[in-house]
Amino acid sequence: MSAGAPSDRAAIARRLEAVGRLDDDAIPIAETALLLSALDHPTADPAKARALLEEMSLAAETEAMARGLKTGVDAADADDGARDRAVLIADILHGRYGFDGDDETYDHDDNASLARVLERRRGLPVALGVLAMHLGETLGWPVVGVNFPAHFLIRVEGGMDRVLVDPFDRGRVVETSDLRALLKQVAGDTAELEPEHYRAVDRRAVLLRLQNNLKIRAAGRGELDRARDVLARMLLIAPTDWALWYELGLMRARLGEQLGAVQALEVFAANTTAEEPRRRALTLVERLRAELN
């Protein structure tokens, strides 16, 4: 049986559906990202990818021990500095294993596929952030994505301290002045830092952001069937993200898939609390049902 056989894809879909039922803090972020990427790269060797992740985790644990940093269950109450933890993660991920941001072919789909990122050692900020979060997960350190606009950052915590890190810039610790300059670059000269920009986002949101890159690029190329498929896989891991159901319904309508569009839009309408989008969805459902008759 080939790696891309329908039964294999069905098995991956079932595993992703299981992720969709997990509490957010129980989601294995790198493993889930690998499952998502397997839908695009069925010939990639998952054993090789997982072996590299395990090797990196072991290297991080060994180095943490050498530096006197607590790991595992002991790490929760340790007063190790956040900066020391961030430096170690950067030294392993970017120093020892050579991962870096791909600013030459930034928009290529490979940069959002963890299987290909592990092969190429290049990727988008969010893909590299997933690897940093995986190392944090292994070490027992709080490493989370943050709600910074346009450019994905991670937050590393230690003791009473926390630092923000740019995974696209070889794990560099980002100071407040850097954040302010970056914000003005993406949001305009009048933009100022707000508490919202430091807010942690959950693991599911990070994985959706990774997939959203693929969806946007596919739609931009006019590959609406691929954009639809990416939306459908996003819903496997986030089945109660009602906005995604609405988006999937619109995409299916654009593709002439009236029945699938109706089904997605009705799920959205039955669950959303946003009255105006609900009204628009039901209006479109009426029109699509008329086309089916």
C-alpha cells in the first residue's frame, strides 16, 4: 500500500479528529503538525522526522543538565531565568541543528509543512515556533505562541521572568524597542504596543495559523479546491471554530459544491452567536437550496 493511499489519509484524518477532542494543553504540537503535513507530503518519511525530533529533544535535555537548568516535573517550581532557557532552545534549534528562517522562498508551501521544514531546516516563523514549543514541551518549560500581529513570536517563561523570542531570527530574544519597531513596520507609524500583543495563544491556534498560511497561498494561486481541503483539515483539529465552518461554506459555494456548502453553513448558523453573519449564512443557504432543487 502506498503512503498516499486513501486508507492512510483516512487514518491520519482519524488521528487529527482525536486531536480535535483533546484539551488544548494536551495537544502534542509537533506530532500534530507532522500529521497535518503528511496530508501534503505522503511520501515523506515520518519515522525519520520523528527520530530527528527525538534527537533534538535528547540534545536539549542533555544540554540543560550541563547548564544546571531544571527540566521535567522539577521545572515548574524552578527559578531558572527565562533568558537562559530561551538561549538554550536557540542554541539547540538554530545552533546545533541549523534551523533558520527562509527569507528567500518565504511564500513556498514547504515552509509551512513541518515534514519539509525538518528536511530543509528552513521554514516560516510559526513552523520554527512549533519546533521551539516542542522543545519546551520536552523540557517542561512554558513556551507558547503570542498574539503579536503579522510576525509570529514565542514567549519563554522561567521563574518570575519571561522573554519574547523571534524564531525566524535564529531564536533572538526580542527587546521592547525591537517589538515597537516591528509593530510600526507591520501596523503603521502610529501603532503602539498594547497588553494584547503579549497575550499567549493556545496550541490549537498556533497549528491553525500554520495551516492558514497554506490556505491563503492556495487561494491566492486560484487553487480553491486545495484551499477547501486545507480548511477541512483545520476543522479536524478545531471542530468548534464556527468561523472556519462559515469560511468552508463560502469556499464550497464558490466551487459549485452546493450541498457541501449548505451543510457547512448550517453548522455555522446553528452555533454562532454573531447575528449578522448568521443572517448572511442562512440567506446563502436558501439560495443554494434553490439551486439544488
